[in-house]
Amino acid sequence: MSEALPVFVFSERYNLDLGAHVFPAIKFGHVYRRLRADSRFRGHRFEEPVAVTREEALLAHSRAYVRDLIDLNLSKRTHRSELPLVREIVDAFFLASGGTLEAARFAIAHGRGMNLSGGFHHAFRDHAEGFCYLNDVGIAVRVLLKEGRIKNALVIDLDVHQGNGTARMFRFDRRVFTFSMHEQNNYPIKEKSSLDVGLRTSCSDDEYNETLQKSLDRILDSFSPDIVFYLAGVDVFERDRLGGLSLTKKGVMQRDAIVRDRFADIPLVTVLAGGYAAEDDDTIALHFQTCEVLAGFQ
């Protein structure tokens, strides 16, 4: 793999100004601009995404739910998102889901792809939850399986919150191994992943990363993935407003390096997922650090 990796996927339309909302949707553009300003990333490709189609979304979501999203219909299926149901936001979810699919295609072709958005793991097949209208990873996995590009997939979800929508979506699909390592006593109500590791509140660097290593050992003893989707949520950080873990920036860096190194020879797709630090600059710096690690600069 001579090309500088990962290939990054980004659109300015990812950015949403949600005002005082706890979800800092402007972070995507800040991470992108830091990457473009850093000479180390000059050799990396930055690609524009194409939105997933209605038909692609329907591979992971119910027809009634997708219709509600497209029609901006506030219903029992859409009202739990905790986000406004407006065209700009819904379109951004379709576009970001396309970004994850495109990053996956780059990963298959080149080794690593990274969407500078995504990780909307609380979206269920038939309804929204927790800042998530579409499950981008779920859509990408289903599209690639349908196309025959992959025979199976591993989802590694290291956001501080369990990937409940993804867990439910693939609960009875043996082709997809869902692994979620999260703070146990936190949102959401838990679904059953292929492997769930619930961590104690205040879990710190060494305990976290030792648990991660052991969990990956366990998974790889029985599952050989064609592709890995990595939800690199930085809400595990010690000063996150929605998380109760105690990882330092160094601990988050070590976590990302563990995933990178374990899957050096398998297509790896990374998405940003959560991050709600008390200071937005911390969230942006942590996501940027993930980019550095995936590029081999850390």
C-alpha cells in the first residue's frame, strides 16, 4: 500500500449549526481544516461523498421509517432523535452515510478509509434515537454484503455509549460481529451485541486498553473479518459531558493504535462517532489525534 492512508471522506455539508445543542456538529469541519493545514497530510486523498440512495437506506431501515425521514414526518419513528427534523439535517445524515460507504470502498481498495463524520449507532431499523437518524455503518455493511464485496464484517464500537441500534440491527445476522465496549451505567438501554463489555464508571487508561486487547483476542479467536468498521468515539475522554470514563488523551491515542495495529492487514473503516467534551477544542483535538494515529503519525 504505497498510497498515503487513510483516504479521508468529507463534505462541508456535514457541518450543522445546532446552536447550544450538546451535539457539536460543527466539529467535522474543524477536524477537516486541521488536516488540510497540516503538511503531514499533504499526500492524503480527500474525497467528497455521495449521499446514499433511498434503496440503499432501505437495506438497513424500514420502508415506513425511511419515508418519514424523506417526508420530514414527525412520527413515533422519528421523534426520539433529539434533533430537529428538518431537510438540512436529514440530508446531512444521508450524505454522511454515503461518506461511510465511500470510506468502506476505499478501505477495500487501498486498506484504510476514514469518514470525517458517521458512527450513528443509535439509529434502529425502524426508528431514530440519540442524535441518530440513519445508521451509516449498518447501511454500508448491508450494501457491501449485497454487492458481494464482503462475506462478513466486524463492527468495533468504542464510543462511551453502547451501539444499541447496530446491535439490534445485526443481532440475528451471523455474518456481522458487533462488538461494543462502553460505560455500563450510561445511556442507552442496552441491546445484545455479539460481544458487549460494560465498563465501570471512572475506568482509566490501563484498565481500558488491557480490556480492549483481551476482547480483541477473544473475537479474533473465532471470527475472521473481511472488513472492520471502527467507531472511534472520543466521549471516553475524562472531561466528556456525556461520559463517565476517565481516559486521558494519551489513553485515547493508545486505544486507536491498538485497533490500527490489530487490523493492519484487513480493510479498516474509521468513523468519528461521539465526542462531547466540556471544551469543543478538546473534542476536535481528540478526533484529529485519531486521524494522526490512523495515518501512522502517532
